[in-house]
Amino acid sequence: MKTTVISSEIQQLETYSKQGDSYTDNNGRYGWRNPIRTDTGSLLTGLVISTAPKHILEIGTGHGLSTLYLASGLEVPYAATIDSIEFDPGVAASTQARMNDCKAPVTVHTGDALDVIAQLEGYFDLVFLDAQKNMYLSHLLALMARNLIGAGTVILADNVVDRQVECQSFLDWFVDEGINHEIIPTECGLLVARL
Ligand SMILES: C[S@@+](CC[C@H](N)C(=O)[O-])C[C@H]1O[C@@H](n2cnc3c(N)ncnc32)[C@H](O)[C@@H]1O
């Protein structure tokens, strides 16, 4: 549910530029910390409301705009949790503080997604991918290899249209595996699938 404090934090973050700050990862790969577009945010909230997941995993926390849209779909009092992964320690710490201020049930894990996935426990019924686009498939396969996701898990991935080239191997995987999926024509393109 969009609590008053989450609503006002979303409004605040929505005033920031959609062209986020830049970062370089441990392997020297360059990226932009672009927050999700407003249409995608509303869709994330709607998908959480309609699928009622108990355990959500987000890869690519950034400043937490998408995290708050995901949290907005959860029932209050919270019976569900969100784990989110961010490799920049400063960004992870400030976003964790933001989530705490909003009383959102979010744990931000600091580290490279593949390293954090290797340590995670539990089972996720909804995953939102929004870190490096050319790593989407690696992140998905790493989650599957550890049985952190499986049959029934909802997979959401941003930027599959505006950055399609980087996402191509990921998109091909859904076709090759015969997994029902849809690309929603949001501003950046959101893949929605169910394993
Ligand atoms: C597109 S931004 C996320 C925006 C955020 N989802 C939002 O809507 O506000 C991608 C984020 O993922 C982080 N990131 C990129 N590659 C990562 C990796 N391999 N492991 C963990 N975090 C990563 C970046 O530092 C950046 O903050």
C-alpha cells in the first residue's frame, strides 16, 4: 500500500533527473544509475498488487525509486519482504536509510549481484532485474542454479526495448526455453514472465 511516507518519498525521487549519475563497476564496466520511468513504477506496483508475492528480490537498487514502487504494492501491515542488491556501498547505505525512514520492509545487500546471490537464502516469488543489462541472463541463471527462484516465480526486467541489444541474450533465453512472456511497451520496455 502506498503509505503517506512512501508516497511523498516517491514524489521526491520523481523530481530527480531520469538521467542518473554514472558509475563504474569492479570490472571497469560503465553504467548510468537511471531510475525507472513513472509508467514502469506504476506497473510494478500493479504487478505486486496482482501477484501478492511474499519475497521480492530486486537486482539494481540505485536510489530506491523502483524499490518504493514495489513496496507500494504490498499490504500493510507487511507480511512480505524485499531484498535488493546494490554494489555501490554509499548508494546502498543511503538507500537503506531511505527505506528505513519509509518503514518499508526492505533489506539492501551491498555487493556485486553474483556474489550476493551466492550468499542469499530463501525463495523469491517475484524478481525485478535492473542492474547491468548485459548481465540479466547471468543473474537469472545464477538465481536458478541456487534454487532461489523456480516454477511460478514472476520475472520483471526493465529496459528490454531501449537497451535491447544488451538484453538480447536474455530475451532469446525466454524464446528458446518456451517461457510465456510479454514485453510491455512502457517508455523503456518491461519484460514480464512467469517461470
Ligand atoms: C539502473 S540503476 C537502478 C535504478 C533503480 N532500480 C531505480 O529505479 O531507482 C542500476 C543500479 O544497479 C547497480 N549495479 C549495476 N551493476 C550491478 C551489479 N553487478 N551488482 C549490483 N549492483 C549493480 C548500479 O550501481 C546502479 O545503482
